[in-house]
Amino acid sequence: MVRVTQILGAALVAGLATLGGAAFAQGGNVDAGAKVFKKCKGCHQVGKGAEHRIGPHLNGLFGRKAATYEEFNYSKGFQRIGGGGLVWHAESLDAFLENPRAMVSRTRMSFPGLKKAEDRANLIAYLRQFSDNPADIPEADPTAQGVDHDLDPAILALKGDPEYGQYLSGECTTCHQSAGGDDGIPSIVLWPEEDFVLAMHAYKSKHRIHPVMQMIAGRLGDEEIAALAAYFATLEE
């Protein structure tokens, strides 16, 4: 099985240049790429002090084998492609950014991709700053920060019971897939607990606009939200 995965991975890497119909064109505008990165920052951080959140941080991305941060819990799709030998370079990033699910099946990412080659080139130029010779490149402040966050620290400190969360999860999994997939509805599997709690309380306080989620969150108490966060944070695919 390992050998098959390696062969498939090698074939994928060899075909990356044609996945989007053309090889990656070098270039890109860093400032424009910073604006494109706003589409990514809900899940990823990059720059000084960046941390793993819903997605891994993107410092040191170029030249890194896919799915190799030991402290981050990757989806099985990314584990397979990393085991197959995919390394992030401009060409592989360009193909991935155009259509993430064409490259990595069953990824938890809800991001549909960037169809404009110019946007991809600009984003790649922006991310490139945070890989080669970082000591010579001024690093930016973290680009992803908590939103809607005036929540009582005591609520964030609550330790949820995952078994209770499983009991409560039926209403969630009528829409969100417990396997971590995404068919038009973002995955909530393996979110950091704090991110889950913040999101639910943002719906509850109506800082996030979604009538169904506002209704569901409004019926949940602090302990119930903490329990759901604990359950989905550790749910295996």
C-alpha cells in the first residue's frame, strides 16, 4: 500500500504543471497577494508569531513536504498526498490553489480555489516572503486574528465533555459531515476548541449573520457549546 501511494504521489507531482492547463508563470505582486490572502486568513496565519489554527500556519511553506507539521492534525487526504511525496513549490501551489479538491480529495478545506492565474501568482509571491532567507525579510504581524471576540475568558476556559458533545451533535451533523467532508457546507471537524466556541458565541450574539445558526446557537448554553467544541475537536475521520 505504501508503494502504491508513493507511485500515485509521484505521478501527481509529475502532472502538476498540466493540472490547470498551463505551467505556472513566475512573477506576482506581493502587495496584491496580501489582499488575496484575506480569503485565506480565516483559517491560516502567516508571518511573525503565526500559529496553527483551523489550518496550519504557512511560514516556511516553500520546499516543505506536504502534511509534515507533527503538531497539526491533517486530514487523511493531506496525509495521503504528503506520503506520496508532494512538496510545495510555486508550480504545486498554483495547481492546488486553482482547485484544491482536484489535488487533495476529502480535504476539510471549504475554500473553492482561485480561478484567476493572476490572483494565484500574487498570492504565491506574498507567501514566498515567509520561506526563503527569513532573517533577511521583514516579517509581518500575524494576519489572522480572533474576530467577534469580547467573550468572557471564563467561557473560553470551560472544559467540555466530548461524550456529552457527541450526544448533542445530532443537530450539527444533519448538515455538517462528521467524516470531515465538505459538499457546500464547511467542515467543523478538528477545529481548535477556542475557534469553535468563538464562532458559536458570535452566532449567539448575532455578530455572525446566519439565521439558522443564530437559532441553533441561541438554544445552547455555555457548557453545551464547550461540549460540542470538545467533541468535534477530537473527532476522527
